[in-house]
Amino acid sequence: MYFLNSNFYFCIWRSISKIVNILGLGFICRVRRGRVSFWYDKWIYNVYLCNVVLYVHISDTNIRLFDLHENGDWNFKKHYTHLPSFCQDCICSITINHDTDDKLIWSGSPNGIYSARHGYRWLDRDPTQHLATTGWSWIWRLSISENLRQSCWLVMHGSLPTNAFRNLRHLTTNTSCHRCDAAIKNDMHTLRDCSSAMAKWRYFRHTYPSGFYM
């Protein structure tokens, strides 16, 4: 009986060990003091910045976010690694608070608090999304303009800076679309359901399946 019980608990622990690394991808750091690793912690766009660039210069490996913040402003000349402009723009919207520590929050819930229900829903999504932080490097090798590569990368990571996304990150209180005044401006609305996006889709005169527009 002891052997059976031990084997049972071993199976449970092995299952937990397998899932913990995947669940870890769901946590991000909410920046306050900025002591997070600039390249190797997940604190912006729900990804690691080291996966955004082709390589991290050896001189930049130990840089923390607050190292680039001087006298209330951001200085991107303090590192040697090229950082895409859209990342710089997002960083500039972050306010550093030296009196409050950074903290981990759960990206799968609106309030940032982890629960078993939110964890299960996060795991139950499209399994290919678990690879999003490491599996989209091919985007940067596409023979298209940098703006298109950046847009593809943001869409694949679910990090297009829509008002809904910015509201979730406490960067704005407005979730509406400035083009058509829809209540929620999320990824699918921006790319497909907005009246402005619809006009561009219809310009191609292609027959889309029933229910393509929501």
C-alpha cells in the first residue's frame, strides 16, 4: 500500500513539474522600480526582449530597466543592442516609481491575480500559443519592411498596442476605437471588424467565408 501511495504522489508531482514551466510563461512583471532584467525578464508585451532582437550585445547582458532611466527620462544610448522603435515607444510610456518594488502578475486575468480557473483557461487555449515567446523568430527573417515585421510580431504575440491591450496594462482608461467609436478595440477589431479595416479587406474583392466579419 505504501508503494502504491508513493507511486501515486510521484505521478502527481511529475505532472506538476511538467506544467510549471508552461504556467511560468503566463506571469509577467509589473514595472515599478525597474529592477527587472532589461532583456531576460518578461515585463513588456508579454515577451522577453531578447527574443525581439537578433542578438544581445555582450555588454548589455546585465542591464536592468532602471539603468536606462535618468533624471525622469529614458536614455536608449546606454546600450549597444539595436532596439526596435515600437519597443522604445512603449518603454517611454512606463513610469518608474523608486518607492515601489516590481511584482509578478498573472497575464491571464484582468486584475493580475492568479487563480486555478484562470490558469486552466490559459492552458486550454490554442497549444501553439505556448510557443509564442520562442517560436516566432522567423518573422525577423522575412523579406518585408521592418514596419510589417514589427506588426506581424505584435499580432503573433497578442501584443498589438490596441486600446484594449493598453487598458489591460494600465496605460489608458479608454478601450474604444478612435476610427469607428466601437466600445472595444482589440486585435480582431483592429485587423478585421473595424469599418476602416473592412473597407481594406473588401478592396481585394475576395470572397470570404460566412461569418468572417463579426
